[in-house]
Amino acid sequence: MKTAINKSASKGGSAREEGRSSATETIYVGLDWGTNTSCLMSAAQASAETTVSLQEKIPTVVGYAAENVLNRVLPGDAKVLFGQEALAHKLYLSIVRPLQGGVIHDLPSARLFAQHLRDRLKAGDREVRAVIGMPASSDLAARENARKAVQGVFDKIIFVPEPFLAALGYRDDARVSEGKYQDPVANSLYIDIGAGSTDVCLVQGHYPTADDQLSEPFAGDAVDQIILDGILAAYPDCGLTPARVRDIKEQHSFVLAKDAATPAVATVMVGGKVKKLDVTDQVGAGCEALLQKVFEMTRELIARADADSVSELLQNIIVTGGGSLIKGFGVALQTKLLEEGFENPRVRVLGENYKDYVARGALKAARQAKDRHWQNLLG
Amino acid sequence: MSSTTTPSPVQTANPRYLWNEIVRWTFEACILRKEGREAKVAPLLQERLPELIRAWSSRCGLPAAACREQLTSLFSRVQESVELGFMQQRMIVNEVCARLGEQPKGARWPIPAQALGLRREVAIDNVSDMLDALGEAEFESMGEAILPVRRATQLPRELFAPEAEPSAAEAALA
């Protein structure tokens, strides 16, 4: 039986000072449960505000071993592998991605993956409370599915829209009082380009209300589809899979002018022979379509902002999510805004660490949540 | 050019039609404000309603003071009705949720297929209040799936202009 919160564990207590955790201490988890990659952060309840005891990025994949796999081919002759280990042995596994478009798509594999995350914590019998990021566009059905996936895995949970957590995680609380620190939540526009949806929201000192955010089901997956359709139109017999297209996009995505020095060349098998295909145009078309969508959403939300706040807002356009990793995306969006007549816009791209911000924000939220906020999943 | 421009319905409509439009849009503004959708309330309060009120006031044949009194009374009665509608919705939703909670596992809950958005502003550094507001939004979202507030709110019939046979001139204008 899992234990209750250790109410005696107070800040500055001896357990914290000695870096130990008692058997009854609650573990807080911040989780960005992404379609492609999940980011997990955890800390003991009594640890200092800035302490993170575990921080991991894990590909969100579950691999089921084929029935006829020889002994000792898979580590520990495992029947199920997760994350990087599953990808490394994909030849012998049936790979399932539990999430699609940011929400649970396959409940059994999602439950296994959630249990794997809990195992990574090495929490033993300690109570685990998780704040889990959800796409801003997710509805109650999506949250209900996520709840089912973590029931019996985590003890208590809270779901929070990812843009809220990104804003919270991106803010450096220790520097807020510094005069020179530009508070990223004072007056900013966040663009989160995920796999299933693109969310754009105004963060002007307060969490976005329904009117402060826009969400469109056009993001990384849609780009993959455009690229795949384009490649199949040009090379009908290339036998590309969506997973391979995602790899190609992650290696070669770009916006702005084509860089002749680095054409997107994909190596594929056609009829058992290795072939190199130039897919620069197809990749470019997919990325341009995303850029145009993001630009339109950004323009609409700027129009909704208070006129007096716009000049400062234009200085703080922040792009996060997998789509932000498209080469040249920030500069291209800035250029489009400038061409549209917006004065001196500045677009910042959070880069490779974008997933950390959601998980860090989730961990911050877990630390500040009151007992009444937690949904109990026991029983 | 101007001589061929078609007049807007507000410029041509009869006072009964205009009054009923004022009732209808006041109701809509009150609901949207309760839902925290200020961006949608602003154009109603700043453009649509003032235009309707100006048109009605100039056609209803009442003195300005009586117009003001009638409008003030309308606004407060619509607000009361909307407040009551939200209360009724909350009571019914609470009751439905309590009964569904007693159902065996597997009983289906009404689940709205819409994104969750906060209905009030919460300061970024107040995580606790943000979580409260998310809880409220989730409850209200569930409430809309069980009993939409526009159905829960009954506007008193007497708020609307009494039905009457329009004169030939009014019919032509309408």
C-alpha cells in the first residue's frame, strides 16, 4: 500500500539537509508527456525549490517483443522495451506510439509507458504526485483518457495546459527582482508548435483566458503529411513510412530560401536498393505551410491585444515546441511580421531545451499546489 | 452613391423589433461576461447595443427619461435572470455529477468536446489560483455539456415587446 504524505517533513528539516529522503516522503513529478518525446522532472517534497533530483527526456515509444525473438537478443529478454532502448532494438519489436496529436491514442501502451516513467523515479512505496502538461486544445475526453492511463501509476495528478507550464517554467523566479531581467511572462506571445496542434497565446502577467489563446490542429504531423504526399507524388515507389518522413524532417527542415549547400537528401530503399532522393522542395513546402499558419495565428492574436501593449509584445514573441527546431523558423516569422508592417518584431526560439520548460513549470506547479487541487487516483 | 445605399436593419426597423434585439443582445452580453469572454463582450457593449439603443430611443416615442428608466430596468432584470440561470445550472450539474458518482464504474459521463480555457484573469505567480480557475473552467465546461446555460436561463416573457399587428408602414419598414 502506498503511504500518505509525510506531514512532518518540513523545509529545512534534517532529511533535506543531509540529502536523504524518508520512506514516506512524497515525490513531486513534472511531466511533459509529448507525442514524440517526454520530459520528466522530479523532486522530493521537502527539497529546496530549485532542486531537481531527476531530469530525463525519453522518446515516447513502447516496443513489444515479437514472439519468435531469440534469447539474449533483447536486454534481459524483456517482453516490452521503452524509449531509446525500444528504438535501438526496433528490428525485433512492434513499435507503438501511445500518443498522437499530443493526446492518448493507445491506452494499453500509454499505461505501460506511464509505469515505466514511475519506475525511472525509483520511488518505491513513496507517494508520487504528478503535474502533467496537456495540449491547450485538449478536451475533457483527452484528459479522461490521460487519467485512465496514469490511474494506479501515480497517486495524485493535476492536468495543466502546456502553454501555462511553459510560461511558468521559462520564468526565472530568482531573477525576477533584478532590474535588467526581462520577465518573459510580463507581456509576451507564446507559440507552441507540437505534433498535433499549434497553440498561440498571450501571456500578459496573467495566465491566458479562453480569449487569449488560439489553437489549430495543424502542426508537426500535418507537416509530415505534406512532405510525404509531396515525396510520393515525385517518387511513387519509394516506400517511405511516416516515421521515416519524421526523421527526414528532423534532419532537413528549413524555411526561408533554400540553402543550396545543404540540400535535403533522403536515403531510402527502393526495390531492395539504396537510393538517394532530393526532397528539398517537399520538405520546404511542408515547413512553409506551417510558417504561414503560425504567422496567421500570430497576426490574429496580436490584433486582439490591447493597442498600448503591442509594441512591447512584439519584442517578446517566443516560439517553443518541436516545430521551433525548424531551421530559420524564428527569423522567417520575424521577417513575415516585419513585411506585414509590424514595427520591429523580435522572435526568440527556445531551441532544443523547450521540453524542459514545460516539465520545469509542471514541477513548480506541483510544489505550489494545495491539497484541494490534487485529483486522487488511488482505489 | 449614398442615395443608392441600402439602409441597415437598425435604421429601418420598427421599435418592437429593435427592443427585442436589445433584450437579446443584452442577454448575450451578460452570458459572455459570466463566461469571462470579455473580448466578445466589448463589441456588443461598444457598438451593437449602443446602435440599437439609439435607434430604438429615437423611434419608440417615449421621453428620454422614460427610455433610460426602461433600459435600466431591462439591464438589471436580464442580469438577475442570467445569475439565476448560472445558479440553476450549477445546482443541476452538481446533482447530476453526484448521481453519476454513485453509478457503477463504466457509466458514461457527459464529456464536452471543447478546449479548456480560463474564464477569468489569474496572475502568473499565483499558481494556486490558476489551479482553482482551471477547476472552475472544467466544472463549467462539464456544466455546458449537461445543461447549456442559455437553456437554463429563462428570460421573463414580459421583457420582450408585446406582439401586435404591425401597421402597414411598420410592416413595410421591417
